[in-house]
Amino acid sequence: MSEQKAYERKDNRVLLQDTMQSRGDIGDPAAWLRETDIVSHDFPYAAKLIAESFREWRGLSGPALAKSWNWCVLNFEGNRIDTLEDSGSPEQRWEGQWKAAITGALGTKALYAAHGQADGQAVSFIIIPVFTRGLGEIFALLGCVMPQEQYEQGGRHTAEAMAIHFQTCFYHRFEHVFVSDLAGVHLHAERESSRRSLLFQIVQRMHDNIDVDAVLTEVIDSISAMYPGARLELFMSQDHRSTHPQVKPLPLRWGNDDVCARAFKDGRVSLYTGREENHFVEIGLPLGGKQGVYGVFHMVMDKPAFSEVDLRFLSMVSDTAGTAFENAKLYERSNQLIRELRMSNELTQRLNQSLRLGDIFQFAFEELLDMFDADYCCILHMDEEKGGLEAIACNYQPLLGEILEVSEGLGGQVYSTGEALILSDYQSAAGTYSRLMDATESNSLIATPLSVGGEVRGAIMLAHRESQFFSYDSYRLLQAMAGHIGLAVGNARLHAEVRRLANRDSLTGLYARHYLDEVIKEKQITDFCGSLIVVDIDQFKMVNDTYGHQKGDKILGQVSEIVKSSIRQGDIAARWGGEELAVYLPQLGVQQAVFVAERIRKRVMGETEPRVTVSCGIAEWSWTDDKVSVESLFYRADMALYEAKNNGRNQVVIDTKAEISAKNPWA
């Protein structure tokens, strides 16, 4: 913060206005200025102003008696700010007396003198506080060295009078700075108001136009009118042509240091100032909107510098012109966009009919064939388990379901590079290969990567036997449609993942108990029997206490893996709670369930590290029983497990009712 900026204090001005009203000084327009003052918060920033006031004060004629005195000025803490004497700083020459005088003046808040010898002469070291107008706080100290004889003959009073004069000089300069700052603020506000008014008019005129050339003409004329001496050109990208003499096509090559190249690439204002012998300023202003940069204004002015305010103004004009240009461009393409939006809406509605991944790919395949009137469509999807790109939807049957390497053909190229592709004549294109194009004898191709959640997960290819069948609009539309398809695929994958996480135990990877409950209820409606095995790790608390909970979790994971690998594909293994697991065996009776449970028990005893054992309880239901609830089935299996625990652990026990049924199936 600079010293002068410390005095731009609105709160002071409000306080002064209140003071003037209370004193009846409203009739004097300058009264408020005489009431301005600095406060203790300003003292650290006032050094420069105090020094300037000191030099001005010493330059004025004073009493003849004081001509030979050594003067210096100190800040509010007693540190030297400035001195005009050739003999050096007084406090450096007479350090002891000087410090005593400073301490005394700050302590008494009045003139303080210390006496001593200097160069064989009796002298007086005087420190005179300088006070603020209002609160009487010390904001500076005047230091003076004079012969002691003169001090005793009235030099003290002369020095005090001179200190009052210094205070007057300081406040004169302070008021000048204050008024100058106010005038500067007012002038700046007027300029900003004028610029805002002009900018508003320019913006209004540009947005009133919906014609691209009219927008460009308006912005060129506006900038030329504001800076009549400037040389202005507008370089536009190749997809826009204009008859305006100052609008030119964007050069294919620019130097790395060219201001236009930097502005176009970075999308920010670029400035270059010539050397001292070449007084000119070169500016590059990007013409861009939300969708990209369409061109760049090149402006050259014969002047040594360019203000920051002008740069901000030109930047706002350029941004406004870019937005207006983009709006006009969008208006010109409105009919095409309406068609694309209708197609997009139809595709989205179809895709949203299902959250199954296979259905979504099939819907997309059918809609794309119809939308682009293509002969062939192939959608490739990355399958990490199968190790390549799977042709998950394709109307060329020999390719459907095939696994392609990620670097194979044009589809692999689109997937690997993440870039869309358009070919007008495949047969004439050297160095290209595609199984789809070769097998179907197609010549036209548009392809785009299929991105899901920002990650390329596949590719979409559309082919036609005729050459040059697909237009650039079709190429661009396919990329837009791929975004909708990718979003639908992402939603389906997210839905599947959420269901998987909701139905799985995070520690063991087994199903959650609520999922097992639901499966058993569904199976009891369609099946004629089923068995439930409850598996519990013996003395698992002792395992945790001995090896720690992390090792206990690892053992629980080992047992879970043994359970999963010991059952059929259609069987359901779940974590029942804590160290207890449950396995439901659809369509198996208790006798077959015993074999499964024994297999699990023996494998756990032999394959776990550290070695643990499990106890198992088994219960079954059949269609001949009265209605068996899931809760009662779990209860019976749990009671059998409880019996296995009481009988010594590491064994399989069948529920009593199930045991009777096993011995006498006709009971």
C-alpha cells in the first residue's frame, strides 16, 4: 500500500461530513478539507509525505538565529526519515544524547532537550513532537542540534515556533494530496462511465444483428472509430468467408512469437510493444465464444505504450463480438440444429427405455442405421475380460460377437486415438484396413469413439457402399449422437454397479444377506426343494485376539474364496454376519448339501493360513412341507450350527427335521 493511497478513506470523509454538520460549517465548502486528518493507522505509510514536507519546510526562509542549526525529521517511533545537513545524521554523531532526547520527548509528549559537548562546544539536543490536528497524536518528531547558549537565550521557543510551521507545511501538502486523489477518482469514474456507455451502445448494436457479416462490420467500425489511428484487420477461420476488406482468412502458418498466433491459441489478449526507437503497440484480440475461437483481431498503433484500461475495454468488446458472432452463426444453422435435436430426442427416448446394457446397444444400433440411412453399422465395446473390442452390435453377421485387438483396423484406430474419422472413398485410400469395409465392399465410412464418463470405451462405425455418401454434417451429427449413447451406457453401467455393490459384501465379495433372503423367497415359488448351509469359523475371536483384526479379515477372505469355489455356478454364497457365511443350494436336498458342506469344511482345514476350522449347520425345505419361511429356514440351520459348536466344532450337523427326512424320505 502506497503512502498516498493511505489517505483515500471513505470513513474519514463520512466522519468529517458529520463533524461539519454538527459545527454548522455547511456554508463553507472548504471546511471539510480543514478537518481532514491522519490517524494512527496511517502513521506507518506517512514517511514519504513527511519527508517531502520536511524538505519543503527547510527550503523556506527562517529566522537568522536558526541558520546554523542541524535539523532532521523522525517518524512516530523515533526513527530517522530525512535530514538535510551535510554533516550527517545528528543521531549518528551524538548517539547517546540523541536517544535520551527522543525517549524524553516520546515519554512527556512535549519538547525535550538534552545537553552535552560536541566538537568542544556545549550544545543542546532538542526533540519536538509534531501532533495531529484532531486527536493530538504524535505522528512525527523534529530533531534539532543548537549551541546551548542559543537554547538558553530563546532558541527553544524559536524551535517550537518552527515546529508549528512544519506542521502547517505538512497539512498543506497532505490536503493537496487528498484533493488530488479525490480529483483522480472523480476523473477515473467519469472515464469509466463514458466507456461503459460506449460499450453498452456497441453491445446493443451487435446483438441487434443476427447476420454474421453485420456483426463483424459493427465491431470493426466501432474499434476504428474509438482508435482512429489504428491499423485493424480481422483474421477469420477458414469456414467463414466475408466480403469485408478488413476481414481476411486465417493464415495457415504463424510465427511462434506472433501476437495473433498467441491470441488465437490461448484465447487471451496478446500484446507486443516495440523497442524505444520503434514506438508502436501490436495487439491480438481473440474473437471467441463459448464453443471456441473463430478468429483474431490484429491491431497496430503508433504509440509507445497502451494502458491497462484500454486493454480491458478492447477485451470486453472482443468478447462481446465473439458472443454476438456465435449467436449469429447459431441462427444460421438453426434449421439443421432443429433436425438434429429431433433425432437426438428420438434416440434418447429409445435409449431410456431400458437400463440393460445389451438393450441400449441394440436400440442405438437400430436408430443409427435408420437415422443415417447407412448400409452397415457396427458398435465395438471394450471387454477387458475377453481382452479386446467386442462387436456387440452389427448387421454384418460374421463380425457379430467377434473380439478384435485394440490396434486392429479402423475401429481399433478410432478407439486407440480417441479421434473421429471420415472416409469418402475407402477403396482408394492407401494404408487403411477394415474387416467391415472389406467384407461388405463399402466405400464411405464415418466413425467416432464411444466415450463413457470421459473414458473411451469403444467405437461406432457406419458404412455405405456408395462413395462420398456421408457429409460433414453427418460426421458431426454422429459424434453428437455418440455422446447420448455414451451417457446411456454410463447410466446402465452405473446402475449395474450400484446393484452389484448393494448386493455384495465389500470385505468378502460374497452376496449380502438381504440378497440371499430375496433369492430364497423367489426360489421357493418356482423350485420344489432347496438346502441352506450356515458356515461359521471356529473360535474366530481367538484368531483376532492372537493375530489381529487385519489377519482375521484375511482369513475370512480365504474361507469366503473356498466357499465360492466349492459350490455350483447357480448356488448363492452370502455373508450372514460377522464370521458366519451362508450358502443356498437350489434344487438340492440335505444329503447332497452334506457333501458340499464337508467339502468346504475339509478344504478350510487344509488350505487356510493360519489354519482354522469351520462348523456347519444344514436345513432344507421341500414342496411337501408346510410353508417354510426364510426366517424359519435360517433358524433351523442356525440351531444345527449351534449343536455343531457344542459337540466340539469342526463338523457338519443337520437340522433335526432334515435329519429325519434324510433317514426316512417317506416320513
